[in-house]
Amino acid sequence: MTAQPLRIALLSYRGDPFCGGQGVYVRHLSRELARLGHHVDVIGAQPYPVLDAVEGPGSVRLVELPSLDLYRADDPFRTPAREEYRGPVDVLEYLTMRTGGFPEPLTFSLRARQYLARHRGRYDVVHDNQTLGYGLLGLDRYGFPLVTTIHHPITVDRQVELDAAAGRLKRLSLRRWYAFTRMQRRVAARLDHIITVSGTSKREIAEHLGAAPHAVSVVPVGADTRLWSPSDTVARVPGRIVTTSSADVPLKGLVHLVAALAKVRTERDAHLVVVGKPQKEDGPIARAVRAFGLEGHIEFRHGLTDEQLVDLYRSAEVACVPSLYEGFSLPAAEAMATGTPLVATTGGAIPEVAGPDGESCLAVPPGDPDALASALGRLLDDPRLRASLGAAGRARVLARFTWERAAELTVEGYRAAIATGAGSRARSGPGWRYVA
């Protein structure tokens, strides 16, 4: 007998795919769930999710759950007008921002709870995309089983930024900003249906957030392989290296790639294209670019369409993921899907995506510019190696990391949660899980 389609509430407190991996996750997962015949309401706040139209028996719909939008690109840390306040949650959001904290996970969870309480019976399951706010606890009393995706513990980002911070005041500011991670630890420890994207993240969720290991199941995500694919019509640009990176986020390791490029250029012509917003003039990347004299050899591009982004990767001789840590690494999977050979660090879960050194990528230790330079130079100098690694990388993604497969495994998680009817921690017994 064919299983009934599900009615899914997919929550995302920050859903624009150009803001990071969480927005990419919501966009692609919702589309593939709909293609399987399910009905998905993506419930999000600003910047709102960008969703794909779907033809077929399922559906995707955006439900806007507006915040005060205090971090909008054209007016960050703004002061809202009096008439914008709709209630106590808005006041809490503004006061938290003004005192140096990041309010969105908590305040979105409280608004989502209010919305769900008004719509009892509308959904079969609620899927939270790493909000981990207090408002999402106890949703079973409204009849909503809860599944939560945790891509990786934000406590990892917090520690890396604290280690890189210069001065006591900067460290105090970071601790205040990341104060919401205490809430996320408390919430995660009470959940019994958690999805994560890699074995590395599963271990760290248990270690950093106190989640029960049996409550965490691994569902790898991946690339939209219909879009991210090789093309004979896009010519490779000699010496081009492409990476996707938030310029001044230490975790992304871009400063080490800049240093590696300087070494690469001592023996051959090469240039770097960074998919991301230009670095701050007084930031570590800008300082490194000036120090190495690379102003004419590094270019930042942002606001690209999907097609432009894919063509950019197709045009590169080498793609690079220099991160110190990743909970999964979508850029690695997407680059590999185009057949572009990859140099990647071994930070976090990147090896689970990129595969063994010398088989589907060249792997280097994180934070090591010399190793990065050696691997980049090796690939730039060897067309046969580029071709073999590119083909192996594409095959690896097709076999392991597609959104279709992610959606199918996620539905298994939904049905397990529905069977329990709850969102709080299970008392005993193993949960459902992905087996490689």
C-alpha cells in the first residue's frame, strides 16, 4: 500500500540561500520533498527563503513569519519605528540586539510556536532547521511531532572565533553574541529526533550539545546534480582556482588560501575567484591580499544566479575548500558534481564528502598554506590528474550526495517521529538511522 503524503511545516529562522548553508538546505530539501508528493509549508523569517516551483502531486509554499529584520543588509542593527512593534517578542528581539546578543533563534521559535498553536491539525510533522529555540519544546501538546536538523554545533564556530579574536573586549563581545548557544544546548539535549549531515557532526552534537547519540541520525545532503554538472560548452580558464567563502570568518580558512596562492604564483600563473562578498578593507583577508601583493589576482563575486555560479565552477581548473572545519561542505559536493577537481582540507566532515586523498580529491591538513600550495600547484601542472580526480569526484557525488536521496531518508525520519507522536527525548531504544 502506498504511504500517504505528509503535510510538513519546515521552519527556518534565516532562509535566504545566499546567507549560508541553512538557506540552501531549505530550498533544495523542500523541492525534493514536494517531488516525492508531500506538501511543504516553509515557515521563515527575513531574509526569506528562496523556493523552487514544483510540478507534480506535491507542493511547496512560503509562509512568512516576519521578525523586526534587525540585520537587513542595507540597514544592519537598525532601530525600528514604534509602529513596527507587534508584541512582547518584538521588544525582546530589539533589546537582545541592543545588548550585543543574537536574538533570532529564540524569537523566531516563539513566533513559530504561536503560529503552530493557531494551526493545530494542519501539519503531520514539524521540521526545525537548526533554530533550537525554547519555543519549539513541547509541540506534541499541540499535536505536532518534532524533527530537528542540526548541521553542526554552532559552539564550534564560537570557539574558532574566540581563538582568533584580538583583545579582551572582542572576546567579551563574541561571548555575548553567541550566548544563544546555551539555549541551543539545553534544547538539543531534550530532543529525540535529530537529523544531521555527517558522522563528524553526529559525534560533535553529542559532545557539544549533550544530545543522546541514539537520537541523532545521519542524512547526508548534497548537490542538485541536474544543475551542478559538467559541460563541454564552458572552457576552463588556465590557472583559475575557485572557492566559496565568507571572507572574514576565520572558520572558512580563506586567509590560508590567500597565502597559498602567493606561493603558487612564485612558479606559475594563477588567480583566485572567491564566491562571496568582498572583504572588509581593514579585515584579515584584505590585509593578507595587500601583504602578498595579490590585488590583481584575487576577485570576489557575489549575487550570482545559479547558472552563473555553476558556470564559474565549470570554468575553473581547480576548486578549493580551505575551511578549518565544516559540518558537511556543500561547496565541495557541488564542485565535485561539475567534474572540477578538488583540493580540500581534512577539517571536520570534509573528508566524508570529498573522499580519500588521491582518489576523488587532494586532501591537506587545515590551516597549512604550504600544503595547500603544494596540492594546488600539483593539480594546475597535471591535466591528467585533474581529469581523473574530476571524474571520480562526480561519480562519488552521484552515488552518495544527492538531494533526492536526502529527501527520501528525511521522510523516513518524519514517519519515525510521527509514530512516537512526540518531540522530547525518547526514554530508551535506538532511533531510526541512515546506514552507509
